[in-house]
Amino acid sequence: MYDVTLISDSTSGGIRSTSFATCGVTCSTHINLETEGDTIRRVQIVKGCDGNTKGLARLCEGRKVQEVIDLLSGIDCKGRGTSCPDQLARALKQL
């Protein structure tokens, strides 16, 4: 119900770039990721609360994918059943 949808997935020089559409109930619309192995290199959350999503992205960069999934899964925003952080965790689970 709240799953993200994979839009694109490519790998070049060992860097995997993926883009996901969020489920539609959050303020964010897309999540763009770059990973190298099991490490997050870059996160971009499109729309959403600008300062919060930029801060969230910066805190995730350099961390292991599973660590971020464990930290962010299940976070709810305003009783919506999901949130921008939860949507990021859902995207990372699909990698």
C-alpha cells in the first residue's frame, strides 16, 4: 500500500543509481539514490520539507544500507502510515 515504485536503475563504474516514486501520501514525490556496494553515497529526496529532507539525506550518506533501513523503517508522519524517512527505507529495501 505504501511501497515506492522503481523508476530507473543503472550501474556505471561500480556506482548504482536508482530512482523511485514515493507512494503519494507523503510530501516528497521521488527519491534518487546512489550506492556503492552496501554503502549509500548520495540521497536526493524531491519535494517534501526542504531542510528536513536535505538533513535526512546528509545523515544517510556514508552509512550502510541496512543500518539506514533499521533506523528509518516504520516512521509515521501525521498518521499517514508512512513518511519521507519510511519511504527512503522502503526504497533501500528494494536494492
